[in-house]
Amino acid sequence: MKVLLVGSGGREDALAWALRRSSRLESLRCAPGNAGTDRHGSRLAIDPGDLAALVDHARSEAYDLVLVGPEAPLVAGLADRLSEAGIPVFGPSAAASRIEGSKIFAKEFMTRHGIPTAGFRVFDSADAAEEFLRSGAPEYPLVVKADGLAAGKGVILADDPDTAVRAARGMLEQGTFGEAGSRILVEQLLRGREVSFFVLSDGTRFVELASCQDYKRALDGDRGSNTGGMGTYSPSAYVGESTRRAIVESIVRPSIEGLEQEGCPFCGVLFVGVMLTESGPKVLEFNARFGDPETQVLLPRLDGDWLQLLHACATGTLREEPPSWKSEAAVCVVMASGGYPGSYETGLPITGIEHAESVEGVVVFQAGTEVRGDTIVTSGGRVLGVTALAEDLAGARERAYEAVSRISWKGEQHRGDIALDAVERWTREVGR
């Protein structure tokens, strides 16, 4: 098959890595790709936001599959345009992508279909929002969210009315998050353990992927600012069989069936951010694409052909047989630029990637990188995702951190406790 992969981050490098391992792959191009995807396919200088250029190129090259990594092109309708051009595409339509592109749509959709989630109120007036936030009706802390896509930054935790009002007025009056904040949600804060759950769907059928757990805070011990993700592992230590069934039956099934019933069947990968509360699993958010860095631990664990699976979704031929997974566990540690998620320096030379990949079971996925001459340099906040597989989680964690220790650049930062809580949990259980 001839495949076009749209995107330029760590998720896309992991997808390129997985596609390259398929015997079905004839050629792979990445638009625009990064220094990591160069190892697996050729790069195209087409911006993911240039939908017309992407469709024209895909039509002229007659790709067998276009795989869309990031959310913004999906929300903008790239999958619709490709489908109209007769190109099989892995990724939902603009209508189905509203599950991520509009938090208000997602919450109202869940209400219509009885999917458990936090209580919420919608506002488009700063005065109305302030009146509610100071009324004594809401329980603090609570969450103020911009409705649209805000590059993962449109969520503010408010411990008191003053903080909540500042957040609401910043979004609605001052345009803190641009058009994304022209409407907002005020949402109940859910408490519990957060887990990541993914399913593949062809619009009618779906299959579950392996469970995983990510770490969003910048610093050890879940301290510091929220980030796009500082590490992850799979399988999750917190998703047992009963929890898995509850997530599928109370959240996933009604979501896939509900979108089809509403005339916007979901074709692609649906991510559900789930909070495991005392009263059962509840939805924190939906994403209409693979997560980053969760992709970096999901893809290496599949005992099968990712290209076959993704093409089946795009062509409506997905079989409702669960994929097979390797018995090994996986851990990914994100290596970031100093100062991330705030301001940081770029263009810094990176050393040690090949040395790190000589550790058994390790692959280094590249995110914020570019090539200057013969040198790979930093070009973003999250730079590398160092992923390791091993017989158990403790072994995968040991390998990942050994590989991390072999890579360096000026100011590099990473968390030192990725998967540590899970290893300790399993150690306690085995020791009983």
C-alpha cells in the first residue's frame, strides 16, 4: 500500500515506525514529518493545516490510505475532503470530530446518550458566568474550559470564585484562547484515578486497544504545570477486567452507537480520558485521534499488523475480534526542553540517541526534532519519547531510564517517576 501520514510529532514518528513494519507497506510519505520519520519514509513540505494541498497531493498520488495524526485537520474537515476525493482515510469526519473539537458538543452528546460524566453548565456571557460562579451554587474546586481546540491549554482548575471568574472573563471577554473560548464550560471536578482508553472503529464496529496510563504534570510526584504528557506505560495497573467491561459498556459502546445514530459515524481511533470515581468510570474528555505519548507504548505492544487494522477502519471492514497484544509491558519517558511547558530554547544539539537504542527493547521516538547538517537538534518542548519493552513493567521502566541516561542536550528535563506507582502497586500485590 501507498500511505500518506499527516503530522509532525512523536505520535507520527511512532505511527511511521509501526507502518514500516508491515509487509503490506509499499511506500510511506510524511507531511511534514520530523527528523525521526526520516528513518521510515520520505518527507513532504505540506503543512497539516493546508487541506487543499493535502487533498490535491493525495489525489494525484492515488494513496491507498491517508492517516491523519493531529486533531486540527480532522476538526477542519480533512477526512471529509479526502473521502469526497475517493481516498481511504483513517480519521473521523468533521461532524464526528466535534467529540473533541467542541467540549460543549461532547458534554451535550453524553447527556443525550446517558454516558457518565461530570455535571456542567454552558456560558457565552461573562456576566452570566460570574453570577453563577459567585452564587454559592457550584462546589469548589471546579474546572473552567474553553469550548474549542486550545492546544491542550484551555482548561483551568479554579479553587475559588475569584480564580474561576478571572478564567471565565479571560476566555469570554479578553480572548485568552481566541475563538476556542467564545463559549465555555463550567464543570464539576471529578476525583479519582485517571486512565487512558482507546478503541478503533470503522463507524459501526469497534475493537479495544490495550489500556495505558499517562502522566501530565511536569514534575515528579504529579507536581508542576500540566503538559501534553511527560510519560506513559501499558498495560494500566488500574484497569482490571470489571473496570474494562464497565468502560466499554457504559462509555464506549453508547458513544460509537450514538455517533452513528446521529448521522456522524466515527471512523478512526477514539480516545476516552476516564476518571475512575467511587461511583464508577466517568468521561473527562474525548479525543478523535491517537494520544501523545500513549501512542508510543500502544504501537510496540501490538502482536499484529497496524497497517491492516487502520486500513480496515478506513474501508469499513473492521472485524470485531480483539487485537492480540504482546505479553511485554511498555514504558515511555518523555525527554523535554528545559523550561517546558513554559518558554524554552531550541536548536540545541542532541547526543546519544543511537547509544540509547542499543539498550535491549528500546526505541526512541522523536517529536520536537529537526536535522541541521549531520546533527539532530531540538525544535520543540517535548523532544523525545524513550520507549522500552520488557517482560514486566519493572524491567521496562529500568530499560527506559537506562536509555534516557545515555541521551543529553543542554537543559534537558524529564520525570524520574514514570510508572513507579504501578510497579509499587504490583509489587505489593505479588507480595501478599
